[in-house]
Amino acid sequence: MSDDTRPLAVFDLDGTLADSGHRQHFLEGPRRDWDGFFSAAPHDPPLAEGVSLALASAEECEVVYLTGRPEKCRRDTLAWLERHGLPKGSVHMRGNADRRPARRTKLEILERLGRQREVRVLVDDDELVCDAAERAGFTVVRARWAVAPPSMKDAQEREGRT
């Protein structure tokens, strides 16, 4: 079966494939350091459960990455995926000035992907993204193998940053 007909398995990055816990301190306190937060992303350790699921999904699906990271992080993100042996696949990122909640930006991209190909599964750690995707009819695996601190949840929903 050629790649352009295989179903898609869509994976989030932070909290799903990448353990961003070591950089959460940049989001705590009254002034969040977004540049520091994103510049530390190349040092994220991989999350074994997410990586295993991505590798297994690649046997039947084309793996696609859907992240709330801004476009300015593309080079570091691609290098991180390659360094950790994740399947090659397109990476869909938030525009640098896009501050909408992750549940909106990700669902918009997921629906666009679904108009072009079958989306077999979305794997994400953000409960609001998962809820929105399920309401839209997508099959979801909730990545609960990493604990997201309140600062990350706030960043995803209120600040539209990741």
C-alpha cells in the first residue's frame, strides 16, 4: 500500500512523545519565559510509551505530528524526532502569532487532515484536545503516561502557546 493511501496516526509531541517536565519552570511565576521554554525543547527526553506507540502505528499508518509548538521551533523539532528514531512524517505546527487554545488549533488541523485521508487515531495528552477530537468523531488515545503540571494546562488552553 502506498503512503498516500495509508491511514494517518496523528501524534502530539509535548507530554505525548517528549517529556517536557524539565522545562516547566519557565512557565511558573508571573512572567512566563516562552523563549526559554521552547529553547530547552531539544533536551526533552523521549517518553517510552509514546515512542513505542508511534513506532507500532507506523507499521500500518503514516505517522503525522500535530503540535502546539510555534513554527519557529520547526528545525529543533525535526532534529529531535530524528535523534530519537521516530517515524518520518509531516509536522503540523502553530503559527508563531497564533494564540488560540490548543483544542481549537489542533482540531482545525485534524479536521483538514481528515478531509484528505482517514485519520485512524489521535494520540494527545491534552484532555480538552482529546474531548474536542472525540466530539468531532475521531478515535483518540489519551496519553496519560506523563503528568502535565497546571502551568502546562494553562499554557495550552488560556495562552495558546503549546
